[in-house]
Amino acid sequence: MAIILLAVSACLINNVVLNQFLGICSFLGVSKKSDTAVGMGGALTFVLTLASLVCGILYKFLLQPFGLDYLKTIVFILVVAALVQFVEMFLKKFAKSLYDALGIYLPLITTNCAVLGVALINVQKNYDILTGTIYGFATAMGYMIAIIILAYIREKMVYNDVPKSFRGFPIVMVTSALMSIAFFGFSALK
Amino acid sequence: MKLKKDSVIERIWNGIFVENPVFVLVLGTCPTLATTTSAINAIGMGLSTTVILALANLIISALRKVIPDRMRMPAYIVVIASFVTMVDFLMAGFTPALYASLGIYIPLIVVNCIIMGRAEAYAGKMPMIPSFFDGLGMGIGFTIAIFFIASIREIVGAGTWFGMSIMPAGYVPVNIFVLAPGAFLVYAFLVAVMNKLKIGAGRRPKSEWDPTVKVCGECFSCMKIGMCDKKPEECEETPAQTIAKTKGTVAEAIAKPAEAAKTEEGKEA
């Protein structure tokens, strides 16, 4: 029950983009069309779940027993970078159809702060490996929901008569603000 | 004003005005939005980023002839992450209150695009002194910009500035400005004002800086920073850009669906 609550909270109440501002760059950059948004969301779900699992295992069995806690930032960022490369190569070789769907978004994920952020939050909040992985998956779901909604709104926004100085970046930010306000409604779920 | 290129003053001036990371390059959006809930948070975040930026630039520039080209990105990441870890511990030790309120965003300086971007665009190929001051200037520019945003948010949203009450007694704080949506709104309106007045971000052609328009372009305002194994000058179009190009915008797709269908059939054949 606690895990379900945690997942709902990570996914909707504390939405990773709209409430914690992690992964804003790709949220703004890849949300122009709904199909690319779905691809990016899928790729992030894949990497984020895997990364929180791998980082959790490394932290538990390597960093903690040897008292190397202080290396966590360096280790995690390198692990994420290596993992993304590895997943890309693996998919290319063994799962061609999945690679075709997600492949092009994988390189965009390394410096997505959501991935490193979740790995660090897992450590900070002392989640065990299973809880951490579920938290990572739920966070990625939250990201996916947010980016897909934004992509659909932006597809419709093409037809709107936006004031000249608001075109592009500002209107997307205003849209995100309104979405963020809407997501506040979920805090009643607590 | 005409300044000598790559001199100390020119670099600092460049960071604060010409290429301000927040208002002109629109880099590092995450900390800009997340840590501007109060002026003191913004100053803390800005200063720690400045220190890391300047020192990382200095070390990367010193090592630029030792680091092999292919191992550039991992090497930069390790240098930056080391400085971030140091700052993390220093802040935890000496400013515990600030550290608690910035929380996760201190270690996340590692993935701040500004730092990777400066390493790639400047420190990787310039001598140490200009690189150091380039980092310093960029950091100061970042600090000033987020301090400005944070001041607006704190004054409107809480009626205080640095924790002191400065608004008249009858003022009812607009709470939403210190909450998440306020960050988006303030940033949006500031960029819109700059577009109107043709200053800051509005001075540059939109295709050059707008993060909502392109996925990866000129390398140092690109999300692939940290992964890309190419030099900026060899940068090609990314697959995502190619997709965007072939499929065009929604409006175009509706205007000529027949043509699009034809070309797609042709490709399959």
C-alpha cells in the first residue's frame, strides 16, 4: 500500500517536471509533436527505471560497504552515461524494433537531470532497491504524462493567435504554468 | 564599447550581458526555475554554480592538451562532478540551512548545461586565464539573472525580500508566485518582455536560442552535451531534427497530406 501511495505521489502529486523542475530541457525541446513526445517518454521510462535499479545496487553493495558514500555524484553520473551507451548498443543489436522506436532519444537522456535526480533522491530518502526502482518508474510515468499533454496542447496551439512577443518559448512556459496549476489538484489525493 | 577579445574584462562582460546564460542563451533552465523561490536561495545557488564553473573551466583548460579528444566528455564530467562534490560538502558543513533548502539541486549542478556548455565551447580550447574568467563571468551572469527572478517571485509571492517584510501592511501575498507555477510564469513574462523590447533573448534570432524550437543545434546549447562525441564544428543534424524536417509542422501536414503520403510511399518503395 505504501508503495502504491509512493508511486501515485511521484507520478502525479510531485510531478517531476511540473513540480520539481527536473528534465525541463527535454520537456521543452522534444514536446513539439505528440509522436516524438511519446518516444522520448518511452525512452526515459526505460532508462530511468534501469538507472535507478543499477544505481541502487551499486550504492548498496559497492559504495556503502566500502565507505565511499562521498563518491556517489561522480559514480552515478558516469553510470548513467555508460548505461545509456550500453542500452543503445544492446538495443541496436538485439531488439531492432525497440531501437527504431526509442533509439534516437537515448542520447538525449544522459544529461536529463531527472535520471541523476531520481538516483540521488533514492539515496537521500533511504529507499531500498525495489522501492527505488518503483519510484524511478513512477517518476518516468509522471514525466511521460506531462510531456504528452504538453505535446498535444502545442499541436493545437499552432492554430492560435498568440501575441508576437509570446511566440515560442514564453507561451510554452505559460502553458506549463497552467498545467502545473492543474496538477496541484492532485495534491488532494494525499 | 569595444573590448579586446578574450581579455579578462571582455570575458566577464560577455558572461553578464552579451551571452547571459539565463536570458540570452536560455541554458540551465532547471536551477533557474527550481531555486528561485527566495532571493537567498538564488544567491546561494548562483554563487555555488559560479565557483564550480570558474574552477572547472580552469582545470579543464589546464588539461586540454592531455585529454584525448575521444575521452573529452567523460573527463569533463569527472572534473565537474569532483568540484560539485566538494561544494556539496562545504555547503553541508558551513551553511546547513541553505543546504537543506537547496537540497537535491546542489548535486544536480553536475548536469547543468551551462557548465558542460562552457567546457565544450570555451575552456576546452582556450588558455587558462581567459577560461577562468569566462567561467567567472558566466557564473556572475547566472547569479544576477536568477537573483532577479527570485526577487520578483519573493516580493510578489511572499511580500518579503531576503526574509524582511518590505511590502505595505495591507499587501496580500500572491502565493502562487512562490509555488511551482510562479516560476514558469515569471520566466515566461520576462522573456516576453525582452522579445518586445528586443533586448536579451529577444535580440537574437529565434532559431538560434529558443529551446522549444530545436533539439540539438549549435553544440553548446544542446541537450546532447555530455554524450556527443563530436566537436561542435563537426556537428550534424540529429535524427530527431531530421524527423522534424521530413514531417514538417502540423499545419503543413494538413495543408498537403497528399504530397506527404506520396513521399512516404516513395521511401517505402
